[in-house]
Amino acid sequence: MAEAAAPAPALQLEGVTCTFPSPDGRGRSYTAVQGASFTVADGEFVSIVGPTGSGKSTMLNVAAGLLKPSEGRALSFGQPVTGINPKAGYMFQAEALMPWKSALDNVAAGLEFRGVARAQARERARPWLSRVGLEGFGDRFPHQLSGGMRKRVALAQTLIVDPKIILMDEPFSALDVQTRQMMENELLDLWAADRKSVVFITHDLEEAIAMSDRVLVLSAGPGSRLIGEYRIDLDRPRDVADIRMTPQFLALHREIWGQLRDEVLKGYAQTKLR
Amino acid sequence: MAEAAAPAPALQLEGVTCTFPSPDGRGRSYTAVQGASFTVADGEFVSIVGPTGSGKSTMLNVAAGLLKPSEGRALSFGQPVTGINPKAGYMFQAEALMPWKSALDNVAAGLEFRGVARAQARERARPWLSRVGLEGFGDRFPHQLSGGMRKRVALAQTLIVDPKIILMDEPFSALDVQTRQMMENELLDLWAADRKSVVFITHDLEEAIAMSDRVLVLSAGPGSRLIGEYRIDLDRPRDVADIRMTPQFLALHREIWGQLRDEVLKGYAQTKLR
Amino acid sequence: MRSHAKRLPSRPVILLLQLGVLIAFFLIWHVLTDTKILSPFFFGTPGAVLERTWKDFASGVIWYHLGITLLETALAFAIGTVAGIAFGFWFARAPLVSIVFDPYIKAVNALPRVVLAPIFALWLGLGIWSKVALGVTLVFFIVFFNVYQGVKEVSPVVLANARMLGANSRHLFRHVYLPSALSWVFSSLHTAVGFAMVGAVVGEYLGSAAGLGYRIHQAEGVFDTVGVFSGMLVLTIFVVLIDAAVTVIEKRLLHWRPQDQHSGQH
Amino acid sequence: MRSHAKRLPSRPVILLLQLGVLIAFFLIWHVLTDTKILSPFFFGTPGAVLERTWKDFASGVIWYHLGITLLETALAFAIGTVAGIAFGFWFARAPLVSIVFDPYIKAVNALPRVVLAPIFALWLGLGIWSKVALGVTLVFFIVFFNVYQGVKEVSPVVLANARMLGANSRHLFRHVYLPSALSWVFSSLHTAVGFAMVGAVVGEYLGSAAGLGYRIHQAEGVFDTVGVFSGMLVLTIFVVLIDAAVTVIEKRLLHWRPQDQHSGQH
Amino acid sequence: AQDKLEKTDIKIAVGGKPLLYYLPLTLAERLGYFKDAGLNVEISDFGGGSKSLQALVGGSADVVTGAYDHTIQMQAKGQPIVALTQLGRYPGIVLAAVNRADTIKSVKDLKGKKVGVTAPGSSTNFMLNYVLTSIGMKPEDVSIIGVGGGPSAIAAIKRGEIDAIVNLDPVISQAQADGDITILADTRTEKGTIEVYGGPYPAAVLYAKPEFVKENPKTTQALADVFVRTMLWLNKASTEDVLKVLPEEYFLGNKSLYAQAFEHSKPTYSPDGQFTEAGAKAALTVLKAFDPAVASANIDLSKTYTNQYVADALKRLPK
Ligand SMILES: Nc1ncnc2c1ncn2[C@@H]1O[C@H](COP(=O)(O)OP(=O)(O)OP(=O)(O)O)[C@@H](O)[C@H]1O
Ligand SMILES: Nc1ncnc2c1ncn2[C@@H]1O[C@H](COP(=O)(O)OP(=O)(O)OP(=O)(O)O)[C@@H](O)[C@H]1O
Ligand SMILES: [Mg+2]
Ligand SMILES: [Mg+2]
């Protein structure tokens, strides 16, 4: 849909359907996402919210090029995504640090993969570690870090390579509120500095509203679709803590929450029924 | 400290200190928890909040008997914890499902370990699966479930064996708000039914207040101690969603939040400094 | 994760490719021996080898010998595997035993089996059992070391979880260690099948009254290279069949794993 | 997780225990042969074996042979390991190659090496290389199958993460597959060390001018059981030393793992 | 017309059944003589003579067809065994120079050269030692390489790994047929044997433990009958007769080569199975010189063999 003149969107999903074979390899299969289409413009910050198990991670995997949709396709900056999306950085929901690398080496890995010499990559990784509040923990291996610390290492690891589009799957859910807000502000600063595109999955609707330009609401599975889209017209730059108190914010929250709540209840009832 | 007449507390930590060897096996070691002491009475619901990396999981490991404290000791129902604590159920922060068992078999595992025949254990596991909203997903293997679904399976897995004291490490952080509230209410119902003891770790202060009889605040690491203790005198039974709007709740929240915020900031500064 | 990988060709295509490799191998062999680049005295000729193998099967003389060798192989494989798994688990779970006996296990593994053959013959006679013993000494160590390592690789969190759920040692074995170590066990079994056969054949080769190894030895004694290679051919055919059976079992027991997670290349 | 496990005894105590096992072994051997329950003709006597071993070292005759055997072992080990790792990775990363060649790899693994010895002798002569080749054929397969499996076991999420971070095939190998497969590699190396030695000794035994296998064969030819066992003793001592070196390297390369996570028993 | 045998199931061990050295065993089996004697035999084949001997000492075999040397060596080790029938009267060992080396014209030229024997410490090794010492050289003057007795020996010759070889048929005949070697000493003939050892030298024999003989005299006699009968048959048989009797597998490699090798070896077979004292003495002399265990022992040759059963058999069997 990108017109000739407009720049290609950072991400575009066109009628993406993802069907998984059934657990035992035979029998009925499970359709997680059904015909999902949405666009993330260059430089836009988009959040996706939806009930658990609705297919948010699945859609991010499609955008990253890790999962081939059964139907439909994904485009990134006008290019169809056929393999790993080279313009994307992906912060996974599950633990994805390399257990055999120290925190510092984990952060430096992306640079090394891009041909930066090891010593230099480590040097450049150090400020990133302190940015996520782990200055003294560079020599720890992942199993020696707490759950929240591992998440922060993963954040630094994703951001250091400066991807054009950042895919984040519940990046801050393991953090306490305070650390979380610091990380959120850190991310917004970064994003503001050179206007990357961000696709941000979260369970925290407040977080979604506070951070984004747009919030997408996913229906409950199976066969989730996008059922709501809200433009967040709050002023930038924002402070995630302060903005939550503004009436504008509260109005938006009420509105989206109304829809989401219904959807979650429906999803819950469905899984109970099936 | 238990007097002769009073029933022994469900859990008692006495001056627990946990020191980890340094990452490379030599050099300086890291003291996560320093002289922590607290008691959880029989039938009490206690939450622990604290900055990320402060040692919450570490303390739970001590209570479960998985980690031997460097100093001090843990008692459970008057018995020193020297091995696995047989009275405790533990829902881990990290993924702990057996990947080779289906969701249903994972839930049934605890019963099987207690000598229930396989078929019967699966029969009894089924209602538990629907209780956590996963009725149709019994035959899925963990890698076929979404992050939130795995957490819910783990919840059912822990609760089905009916432990006298339940240790929960951020059980609901991967769930969307709505599902989360349902799970929270489910847990409160269960707890009310036969007054188990619960130790509940969370990053969500609202959750901590809404659920607990008492909230403990942990200081930032290294060498965290318990620095605050708040009795929550809200009426029972509670509905976690409704109670958040009461003035009493808001007052408590403001009070604890004040202390926690300082602590988190300190912790953040410390890690930046070290 | 299912990914954008180029999908593998279908089953018949793969079979065709495999057949192609086989034919290419025989062709190269044929050309090399035909042009005397490889001396037929040492390498036989593929035509003669195939013809001999065919004759042996047609006349039926081979079945008796093959039966004995397969019996020995199966016994060696079964005993060695069971013992390897049992000791592997025991050692992995009993750190003191493991640390004390570790050097001796390794020492025994390094004993040349050829030299041990007379001792096995002494203890077990000249029948199949001395050959089975030889096979067991090969199979055991391969399985043992892999099971030992496999048990040590179990995820600490999953293990802790099972223990908190009340699993005792037997449960841990059955529900955690065994399933977790299974891929290690199967990896070792693929090597072990071959070594079980090697043990049986070498045992027969070193002293016996029947079996494929006996026939190979007889053929070698009269410089009948074709006979030697024909024996080896029969042997490899059957080891491939046994291994296919192992693979089928493996697929069934490990069906819980993510499918085609590793075809993910672009 | 460090747990309430009974801690292992300290290093010297363990050494003492190991020594105890050794002494017990020699004592039992002594008693059994002394009372003729085990025939000294087959089993020698520990006294005589130790004396002979001591003499051989004192007079120095053994060093030359030992040196040759160790050289062969080291070469077989190194070549077999490198080839096994290389092919293991290649096969694991090239599913079509792996699926097509799979039956042939297994077939070759099942060939009795003893029968192959003349071919190696023909190609490589009677010097050390034919023995190295024999050892390589043993070591290669053990390492190969384990590396292959080890690569397949890599955590899919960690792998996906590295690929998203921009790792190409070479990076994946170096930063993901290799470290992840290392515990498999080392598990296989512990077996492989022994088999490298077995290959060398059996090769010497079948035809050579020097080496421990040559000496063992010579002793066997004149029914000198004490000589045979003395040779095996020397052999095992050195294999244990080599294995200890492997363990040291293993500890260094795998230092990132959780320590004593498995002593967790009560 | 035999009395009832003490034992009819007999396990025979041999170290390399298809070797011409042990041809009488295969002949006896193929001619059906064991069956005629009421014996039910199982023949186990071993990788070498020493292993078949070990099977006997260990009790897993009843009788062995092996080298006469073993009876002396085992007496020195305190494991008495007794030879019952002689199958070969000349050892059949051949010392030959590899043509490619081209510098070896006589045994003297072996100095400093590499010589392949079947295995270090084996009878081929002793033969070489004996030949060397008889012309005033020392065993240490050559370097010994074990090359085995099969295709690996041929491989060693073809690759030029060795300058000379001490081996048996069929290796020698094969190498001769290929024109790769020149014979220096040949104990396949009476003349050659006397040149090397100064007298006949018993080669393959049938031996057993004295206990076996004592407990099963009738079975022992039956075994001796079988082999004497075989030796008498072989003495009169033509090459064609022999090839007709042998299993086809034996000459699948190369029939004419096998025939040739057989003809070379024919004189080595004992005509009637009887031992001679001179032969036993020759063997003892050789072993005393090179086997330290034998050298230091006091050997009673009369216990190493007996002609009793052969004599009895010869009395009854038609010549
Ligand atoms: N490999 C698979 N095989 C079968 N079903 C799968 C597989 N992967 C995901 N699913 C199913 O697809 C649905 C969507 O999963 P997904 O992980 O995308 O959910 P999500 O929205 O990210 O949930 P959460 O918020 O809990 O992380 C779930 O019902 C899940 O069970
Ligand atoms: N095995 C270990 N070796 C070294 N340090 C460790 C080890 N385990 C935990 N630590 C350290 O102990 C501290 C407390 O860890 P813990 O996991 O208890 O934190 P937490 O309070 O649970 O944090 P989170 O909320 O992020 O889960 C951290 O600084 C962590 O790095
Ligand atoms: Mg998800
Ligand atoms: Mg934690």
C-alpha cells in the first residue's frame, strides 16, 4: 500500500495467518493468528496488547523472519521478509542469552558479529551495561544473574547493534516498577534520538499507552485478529511516570481497557470451553 | 522464637546470609543477602518486594531447601530446613516445566511422585488445567505454549500437590492484567479455603498489597536486608480488582511506595557505581 | 521454530540420492580396480563381490553364520547398553564413586580388546559369549560416558522443580534424568550399534567356529579378497538395518521435541 | 544451585581413596593368583608384573616403544577429533548431506578395523601411519556422532537470538554451536582417548616394528603373560594421564557452567 | 569295531585353519574320518597358534593342531602338554629376500636390514634367529618387523617396507608367483630343513593335555587313528585328489596359486604321523637358544610327545 513517493513502512504484515500442526503431529492443527494485517511506519513506536496466548509472540516471529506464515507475508522497508530480517533487532520473551558468555560478552556479541574486533566490541559494550544499571556485573555468567538482570542484559544486547526496527516481547515484565520506568525512559530517549521503529509487546496497558504512538489490540485466540487500533496523541518527549497522571492518558486508558477487557474475558471463556 | 504453646511458624529465616563465589571461581565473592530474618506464620500470606537483583529469589531458594545459606538457617514448621523442604511448593521464576511432558502430564507429575497412579493423576490434573484457563491445551508440550500459558501450567503444577507453604517467585508477571486478576483471585480463593501459608514475590506493589497480610521490603543489593514490614489490614475476602480503589489501599500504597522508591534508586545507583 | 528454510526433498528423492551415492561408490571402485590403480588382489572387484554375496545368499550358506553374528551383536548391544545406562546413571548420581573410580574406568576403556580375547575365551568358552563380551566392552564405554554426561546436563531448574514436587530418586530417574539424557543415549547408540557388530566380528575373527568374522578370517587365510569384502558387505547391510530400527525408536521416544528447529537456514 | 549436599571429601582424601582402590585391586589379583583360583598362566601375578614394569622403565628399553605408541595415539586422537568435529558440524548444518550419507557413515563405522589393517598397511606402510589410521577410524566416529547430536541440541531460542544479532554461519559456529556442543565433544573425547590408544596398540599388534603393541605381541608369542600384563599396565597408566589432560582442558573451556549443580542430593 | 568312547564331542582349536600348515585337519574333516571314528568335532579357528594353545590351557578346547614347539615351551611354563600325532615333519618356513631391495644375495647380506616375520616371538622369528646365529651373526643385527601371515605380509612386500621376509605358504607362493622374492632358505623340503636345523624339525602336531589323554584313552586313540589315516591318505593322494576334497572357498582367491602352494608344501607333511627323537632334539636346541623361559628350564623331551597311539593306529590301519 506504500505509495510511490512515501517511504516504505518499517514493517508491514499482509494477511498473516499462522497455523501450527497439532501436538502429536497428526489430528487437528491450531491456528494462532488469522489474517492479521498492520503497518508500522518508519520511526513509529507501536505497542501490541492482547490476552495471553493470543499470538503476539507469533506475529513478532513472523516480523523477525524466524517463522514463515502459513498464509500472507511480511514486508520490512519494502522488502519481503524471506529469511532473518537483517534490519530488525529482537528482544525475546524467553531467555535467549548465550549461557557460555559473560554479561559483557553477551552485550558485545552483536558487534562482534558485525566484524568489530573483540576488544573494541567489549569496550563499546561497557557503557551499554551501565546504561541498563549493571556496571559491576560484566563478568557474571547468565546463571549468576537474577531474572531481572538477565532481561536488562538482553536489552543492551539488542540495542547495541542499532537496528532500524526493534521488536520487543515483554521486555520489562521481570523488572520492578522503578527499574522498569528507568528502562522505559532510557528506551524512549534512544528512540527519540534517531527515530527507530519499535514494535513493543506488553501486558501492561499503561506502559503501552505511555510509550507508543499507536496501540494495537489483538483478539483472543485461536485465530486472533487485530480488533482495535488507537492513536496516542500525547506530547513528546514524555516521562513515563508523570504522563500517567494526565487526564488525556486516563481517558485513553479507559477507552482501550474497555475493549481489551471484553476480549480477555472472551479468550478466557474460549480456552475454558475448548 | 516460637513459644511452647504457639504453633511453629510456617517459615522462619534466622540471620540468613548468602555469599556466592565470584564468577571466575577466584577473586572477591558477592554477598547477595546479609543477615535476613523474618517469620511467616501458619496460614499467613506474605509478599516480598524489592529492587531487581536484591536477593528475593535467593531467599526463596533458601526457604525451599535448594540453597544452603552461608550463615544462619531456615526453619519450616519448627524443623530446620536441611534438604528439600517437603512441606513447601515452589513456583520458580525461570521456566521449570519438564519439556518432555505435555501440559497435562506436567500438572499431574506431582501427584505421580506422591504415588498416585498415572491415569488417576491425569484425571485429577484435568480440572486444574481448566482452573488456570487451559482446558483445551492438555496435550501441548511446553514449547508449543505461549509464555503466559507456561506460567499458568506451572501454577497448576505447584498447587495440585497441596503444599502447606507455597513459595511463589513472580508467578503472574507474564500474564496480561485481566488473566492476572483472575489468577490472583483464584489463588486467594484457594488460600482462603484451607489457609495455607504463602510467600509471594512480586514487582507489582499493588499486587503485593492486594493479596497479602503483610508486605516485606528488601533493600538493594549487595548485602540486602529486610528494611520494612507493613501489615495490610484490608478486609477479607478481597477482590483484587475492586480493592485497589479503596482509600485504605491507596494510603498503604503511598507509604510503602515511598520507601521502596528510595531503595530502588539507591540500588540502581549502587550497581552503577560498582 | 518453523522457518523459511529450503525444505528437504521428499522421501523418494532422498532414497534416489542415497542409491546414487551407492552406485557411484561401486562405479568408482570398479573403475579403480579395473584400471589396476587399486590392485584387485587387495580390493577385489565390485562385480565379483556382489556376485559372491548374491551366491552366498542364494545358496543359503550365509544365513547360519549371519544368524550367529547378529545374535552376538544383539546381545552385546543390549547388555552393553543396559549396563552403560545403569552405570552411567549410578556414577552421575554418586559423585564420590564417580570421582574415585573415574581413572580406572578410563584405564579399562583403553585396554586393547584383542589382547583380552584369550581371557574372555578362558572365562566364557569358545561359543558366542566370549564374542558378546568383546562387543560389550566396546558398547559399554560409549554408552556409559554419554549417559554420565547426559545426566550432568539436566537443566538445574527443571531438576529443582521436580524435587520440590516431591520426586524421589526413582522418580527423578524416570521423569527427569532419563528423558533428559535420552538424546545423549541415542547419540551413543548410533555409534554403539556399529561397535557391537565390530566386537562380535572381531571376536569371531580372533577365534570361533562360525559367524561372519569366521568366514572373513577363512577367506583372508586363502587370500580370497572377494570373500573378505563380501563378508564386510553383508555386515554393513545389516548394521544399517539395525541402526534404522534404533532411529525409529528414537523418533518415537523423542517426539516431544520441537520439530525441524534446525533446518532454519537461509 | 549450591545445596545442602554432603560435600565431597577433599582432594587428598580422594587421592587416598583412589590409591586404596588400586591397592585393593592388586591385592585381590595377588590373592586370586596365589591361591590359583585364577591361573597365573593367564593372569600373571601382580608382583611379577610390577617388577617387570619397573625393570623395563629402569633399564629404559620401554621408553622407545612407549614413545612411538604415544605418538601414534596423540596423532590418531588429534586427527580423529578434528575430523570428527569438522564432519559433525558439517553434517549437522547440511541436512541434505547428512540424510543422504547417514546410512553410509553408519556402515563404515561397523567395518571391523582388524580386517582393514592390511589395507592400511598397503596404503600407509608399516610405519606409524597405518596405526594412526586405525586409531582415527575409531576416534572419528565417536566424536562425529556426538558433535552431530550436540549441534542439534542447541537451544533454539539462543540460536534465533544470535541470528537476529547478525551472526553468519561462521559466527554461529564459533559463538553458538561450538560452545554449546562442547560438553558433547568432551564427553566423546573421554571415550576417544581410550580408543585412540586401542587403535594404536592393535595396529602395532597386527604388524609393526616397535611400540607397546609390538612388545605385547612379542610377549604373547612366547607365552610371557607377565610381559603382556606389564605392557597393558604401562598403557593404562598413560591413557589415564592423557585423559587427565583432557579433563583439565574441559574444566577450563566449560568454566561458565553452574558449579556443583548436581551434588544436590540429600 | 571300536569300544565305546569316553567322549564323543570334541572341541578342536587351530590357529589359522585354511593355512597349508594345518591342511591335514581340514582333510580329516572333509574326508569324514572324524565321523567314521564316531567323533563329533567342532573346529574353532583362531587368529594365531598362541591363541589356540591358550584355549587348550584354559580348558575351552580339548585338542589342538599346533606347532610342536608349544609342547616344549609349555613344559617350561609348568603347563605340560603332549603331542599325539605328527602332521608336519618340516616347518615349511621360508626365508626370502625381497627383489626390490636387490642387494641381498645371501643370508649374510641381511645385516642391518628390515626383515618381516609373522609376529615377533613366533616360530618364524626363531627360524630367522637360528639361521643368523648359525652363520655367526646375532639376532640384533637385523630389525624385526611383524607383518602377519596374510595379505598384510604381501602388502609389506609390495610397498617395499621390508628387505626380506620369513613366512609360510600361501604368502611365499603368492609372492613367488608375483616374482617379488628370491628364496634364501626353505624348510619346506628335507634338504632345506637339514641345512637350517641340521635335522628334521617337527612342525604341526596334534596335542592335548596329559589329563585329557589319561581320562580319555579310547577317544585319544580314535583321534590318533583319524589323523594317521589322513596322513596315509595324503601320502598317496595327488594334487587333484586333494583339491577335490577341499572346500571350494579355499581356492576362490586363485585356484592355480593354491595348487602351486600345495605342491610346494607337500613334502612337509608327515608320511605316517610318527615322531622322531632327532626332530624333538632339533626343536629343543632352537628354542633353548632364543626363548629365555626354555633356556632356563630343564626339559624332559620324552614327556612332550608319544608315539604310542600312532603305533597302535598304524598296526590296525591298512597301509
Ligand atoms: N510451536 C507451536 N506449536 C503449536 N502451537 C503453538 C506453537 N507456538 C505457539 N503456539 C500456540 O499459538 C498460540 C499463540 O502463542 P504466542 O506465543 O504467540 O502467544 P502470546 O500472545 O505471545 O502469549 P503470551 O502473552 O502468553 O506470551 C498459543 O495458543 C500457543 O499455544
Ligand atoms: N549462582 C550465583 N553466583 C553468583 N551470583 C549470584 C548467583 N545467584 C544469584 N546471584 C546474585 O545474587 C543477587 C540476587 O539474585 P536473585 O536472583 O536472588 O535476585 P532477585 O531479587 O530474585 O532479582 P529479580 O527480581 O531480578 O529476580 C544478584 O546480584 C545475582 O547476581
Ligand atoms: Mg508471547
Ligand atoms: Mg528473582
